[in-house]
Amino acid sequence: MKVAITGATGFVGSRLVQRLQGEGHKIVVLTRNTTFAQKVFPSEAFPNVEIVAYTPNASDSWQSVIASCDGVVNLAGEPIGEGRWTPERKQEILNSRKLGTQKIVEAIANANPKTSVLINASAIGYYGTSETATFDETSQSGNDFLAQVCQAWEAEAGKVKDAGVRLVILRFGIVLGNGGALGKMIPPFKLFAGGPIGSGRQWFSWIHVDDLVNLILQALTKPEIEGVYNATAPNPVRMADLSQTMGQVMNRPSWLPVPAFAIEALLGDGAIVVLEGQQVIPKRTVQTGFEYKYPNLQSALTQILT
């Protein structure tokens, strides 16, 4: 199998490339920074990786490589949890997903032969936030900024169906692994200053990075997988439970809360990512028969932190 990947040098993308390389597949890394990608995927360790310069707002030579691929995985997008959400920043977050996906879909539509499947990332921010509601793949979208971004993102991906290409949209929860969001939470615990962020009542819908990679591989290889799936573990938790479990696994106290105003001062509107949440259930994902290696938080954190 030959797979083209955008966002391949990121937290999830790099783990996916490692897995595909290990299984003998060929990978095309579409990247805006070829120098960095060559450092992440040195040829001696990743002989099956082809690095191609990728400019998402232009139609150029990168689009031609799509025709040789069996599948495309679109993970690219500006980070949403870093820095304040100025108007300019919010536009970057939206455009990086909407325009980038538009160009990927155009490349697939113009390819001959066409790739058989597009796996497109989205996020559980699609549902908006709530302390009381439970969301699955059939739930309606929210109306805040992140929900609007996800709607626009998914709408662009949906156009690939006009070209007769199978589409799988994976709505990512918070991805746990060595790095990512968890990496920012670990240092305070190591300093015996860990605790819940904000009220602690907000929901934390998560997935271990290895389960997410397995879910992407399932979507690539099983033609019956089509449509929207929540990429979350079947057991979401409250933020207070996350903090307590981290403390138990790391043998550290977990009583010192991080006040909401401190996060808001740092991130502005972007604080919604950690101060508010949603309880998301992967109903359709479970129905496919997908088997989680880490279905509960204790097992996931034990694997990552010990």
C-alpha cells in the first residue's frame, strides 16, 4: 500500500509514518518544510518514505504524486491550543484546514487513477461543549468557533465523494502519548504541583495515540468503513479524574488546581480547549468491531508514563 500523508511530522502523523514503515508500506510525506521532514524521517531509518514539498494554497507538482497513492491521510492544520486566539490566529486555524483540504480534494479528483480513500481528520470540537450532554456520531454540531471550523473542514472533505472516492472522517479527541497535550501536563506533576485545570468538572474525551493509529489503518484497509467516526476511547473522564489518575500513576499528589483565570490569561479564547469539554462516545467506531488496546485511562497512562 502507498499512502500520502499531510501533517506527517506532527505528533500523530509521525507515529503513523513509523507504523506504516514498520509494516513495509510506502509513504509520501507532503510537507511545507522538507528540511525538517528529512530530519524527522532520515532515509537510512525510513527507506520507504518519499518527501515531497507541499504548498497547500497552490496547485503545483505535489498534486501529481496523489495519482500513485492507494490512500490519502489528511492531518494538516494549525495547532488550536497554542497561543491566544486573535482574529488573525483564528483565520489561520480555519484556513489551514479548509483551504488545505480543498486542495487535497482537488488533487484526488484530478488524479488518474484516483486514490481509493481519503482519511480526513476532524475534531470532537464539532459538537460544542457541555458538562451534561453526551455526544455520538449522530449528534448535531455546536455553534462556537471550533464547531464552525470542524463543519467547514468536514464540508470540504465531503466534496471528494463527488469524485467517487470513499471518505472517512475521524473526529479526534485529545490524543495521549509521549508528547502532545499530555506532555504539557506532566511537568507540574513531576514538581509535585499537579492538579486539575479549571473546575475539574469538564469532560475529557481522549484516545491513546496507538489506538488512533490503529483506527486510521483500519479506515485505510477496510472498504466497508465509510463516513464519520469518533476517534475517542469508549470511557471519557472528568478533568478531576484525569488529574487523580495521573497522580496515582506517577506517584505524585494531584490536589493543586490550575485556576481558570491563569489559563485564560495565557490562551485567551483558546482556553476553551482545556477549560470546557464534551463527553463523546465512539458509538459507530465500536460498532465496526474496532478493538482498543487502551480502553480506559488507567491502562493508557500506565503505558505512557511508566
